Amino acid sequence: MKEFLRRVSPRRAVGDFADQWRQPTPHRWQLLGVAMAATFAIFMLFVPKSERMMPAPPDVTYISTFDDGRTEAEIIASNCANQRLQDDLAALEEATEERRREVYKALGRATFVDVDEMERQIEAERAAEEAANPGPDEAEVARNIEEYCARAAG
């Protein structure tokens, strides 16, 4: 064991390095660079992966546009008013879409396109899609909303 430790002595390693460095070799600097890179790479294998700490949770500030003391009736009235606004906006959007369809029909007729046949095909596709995926009855949903708002108001 003692003989083994004598062979791995740091003093002896530095002496060997100095002897090799003093020899006039043309690639001395390149060899030094390779040796340093290899040593660095080996030491990097032993460095543990760094663990990042969890970020601090964000400070959340709640902004409320409603009063804290609203009653159930005020909340229902606000919901019903908002629903009426949404219905008006949907009606306005539907009217805009209808005007756009009429303009495109006029353009199609002016360019000699069979608009009526295209409209029949679109309606057939829409009916097939409705039959395949029946959603909620829109008239019934509207009726339920109106009944809810009428009960809440009265």
C-alpha cells in the first residue's frame, strides 16, 4: 500500500509534468489544452446537477366590480339583464350575417352562378349535421331563460 501511495504522490506528478513541459515538443500548448479539457470534463462528471428552487407563488390581487353585499335578487336581475344584452347582440350578429348572405347571393347572380342550387346543398348539409348531432332546442332554452327571469323578477 505504501508503495502504491508513493506512485500517486502529487509532488511526483507535478515533477513529472515539469519534466515533460521542459522537453522541446512542437505541440506542447495543444497537449496542455487537451489535458486541461479532459481534466475539466472528468471533474464536471462529479459535480451534482443543480436543483433550482421553486419560484415564489405569485401575489394575486382580486379585483371585484360587484359589491360584496349584493342580494340574490340583485344577482339574478344582473344575470337576466346580461342575458338580454347577449340575446340582442346575437340578433344583431344574425342580421349582419343575413345581409352578408344577401350580398353574396346578389354577387353570385351577377356572375351567373346558380345561387339557389348552392343554397339547397348548404341547407341539406346543415340538416344532415343537425340530424347527426342534435343539440339543445334553442327555442326551449330561450323559454327557460325567460321563465327564470320572470320568476326572479316577480
